[in-house]
Amino acid sequence: MLDPHTPADVREKLDPEQTQVRKLPEKPAAAPRAQEPCLIILGGRNIGKLFKLGGGSDVLGRSDEASIRVDDDGVSRRHARLTRGPNGRVEIEDLRSTHGTYCNGARVTGPRLLEEGDKIQIGNATVLKFSYQDDIEEAFQAQLYDRATRDELTRIPNRKFLFDRLAEDMAYGQRHGAPVTLMMLDVDHFKAVNDTFGHQAGDYVLARLSSVIASTVRSEDLFARYGGEEFVLVLRECPAEKGMVMAERIRRLVETTRFSFNGHAIGVTISIGVAYCTGRQCPSADRLIAQADRFLYEAKQRGRNRVVGQP
């Protein structure tokens, strides 16, 4: 017999004759989530970025027309093709690339079926992992990539992403003889903002400034936080004259934008240094940034709230 002091909810689950726990009804199994084939960058630029494969064929390469675009030394314009069959399986084939396509260390010489976890290497440094991901895994991977490439305060690309993209833009300029304009922007008297209104006000200024400027740039351009109160804007296929015009427009936009924190109006201006290069005359990314930084320093020395660039 059961103990009369046994709680009622427990008594209901026990067989009064057998004093054994009754088996509760099993919950129906959750429906399996659909999994889609993806490539995730493990090595090279943009580590963690996920490419979801389409329903037919995807071309992997450095061409702007490639559906999976990877700009790395040694990657051909149309490097490899990934084809998804009606059964969901994916095969990869090399498209006569200059330096070849490798899967798990072996060169791909014909169509090859991919398995979960296969490592694909193209170019000098790029390694991609083939994987099947459901929507939750895709969202998680996207979140990881976002955290790795975006500045937490301003929500614009961070310094690491800047250098990855700048290397791509300069390589593009060298291949196509296209100009690249780079601006280094700095908030004038930013220390005084923190000292007068507090660091929360300083954070507000940086976040609002980023939002205002980011809303004015083209989708193909890159506006990123360099560090502290410094920002960089990279304009692809933009000659020096247009770059100077754009810089002056941004300077005036910031000067006329209202910044207000906790009821206090904050006057905000910026100084901008503009550097430019074209084609094979482009230096390294570090040198182009250093040139823009020298012009920015000159703008500060000449009174701030101004644009200085190459003649």
C-alpha cells in the first residue's frame, strides 16, 4: 500500500497495486528542420562568413559576377562550380583555375561529391568548410560573423573588416586600373565632449555620427570605425576630385546635424584627410591609410573642421 501521506500528485502517478511509476505519455517528436548546403570561410579573409548555396549552380571566384565571391591572391575569376542535384547532394568541379581547387588536400580533377565537413582550399589562404545547416545554425553563424566584423557601439564594420575589404578594393583597382579614394575622419575636440558631458554623451556622439554618415554612402563603399573617434571611408572607383567633393559634403553634413544628449546641445565637427591611388600605382593598404592620416593631421593643424587631400 501507498503511504497515506504521499502527496496527491505523486499518488496519481503510482499504481496503487504495483506501487510502480506509471509511464507518462511520450511527447511527439519534433519535426526535423530542413538543412541547406553552405560554405563557411575557415581561413583567409572574412573568417566565419557563410554562403548559402542555391538550388542549381553557384560559381566560386573573385569575379563580381561570381555568386560566391572570394577575393584572394591565386583565386581565378571563375575558379570552381558547385552544383546541387535533385537529391540535395552537392558536387564541386574546378573551372580550369590557374592554381587549382583542393578538397581535403587532394586536387579536384573532375566532378567530386562533397560530404559534411569537407575542407575546400582555393587561392593562397582561403579555406572553406562544406556543411549542411538548418535555419537556427545559419542564424547562429551569421550572429558570430556579425559580432566578429561589426563595432559593438556604432554597428558599422570594425577595423578588422576594414583591412580585409580594403585589401580587396585595392586588388580590384590594380586589376582594373580603377581609382580608390580613402578618407580618414576624426571628431574634433572629442576629449572635451567626454570631459564636459560624460562618456555616455561621447558614445552617443559616435553612434549618431556613424548613423548619419553611413546613410549617405553608396552600397559599394565602406564606412568603418578605425578606432576611438577615428573612422575610415573607402570609395571604390572614385577619382580624387569626386572624393574631395564627397568629403566636403560629409563635413558640412556633420556640421549642420543636431546632436543633443540629455537636453544638452553638443556642437560636433570633423576633420578629414583624403588619399587617393589608381591602378598599379596603389601602395599597400597601410601606406594608403598613412597618407590619409598625414592629410588629417594637416587638417587639424590648420584649424580643424576642414578637408585636406592630395592636390
